[in-house]
Amino acid sequence: MGLGSLPRDCTITDISDGGVRIIAENLDEPAEFTLILSTGRPRLCRLAWRIGCEFGAQFIDHLAAAPSRHSAPQDSARTPEYA
């Protein structure tokens, strides 16, 4: 945790699209830090709150949105036909 600091172990107790709840003992977390998830994808976070060794953080990076299953595929090679 921390931008440019050494990795430290923590336990994620809750995660959503917008943020994460973490338990980390003996950790003085900075206002902004990078969280490396088990998927290997790092997420940039901002500290939101802290109670003892538990704290919450907001994701401040943006993941690319997946295409909606409800949107029709676009075919740029097709042109409309006019009568």
C-alpha cells in the first residue's frame, strides 16, 4: 500500500465497483495508495474512513466499461440501403 512503497498484506472484507473495506494490522495507510488484488490488477484508492485496524477506501481509477449485452453490435462495413 502506498504509492511507491513496499507491498503489505491485508484482508479485503468487502469490495464493490466503487471501493473496498480492508483489515490491516500495524499499518499506517497513506491518503492514497495502490491496492493489488488477487487478480493482479492494481487499483488506485483514496482512504475514506478508518476505525481501528479496519478502513474503507474509494477506487479513484476507472476500469474500462464492458460493452452492454443489450446494445446491438455495430457493423461499420454495412451501409443503409435506400429505395
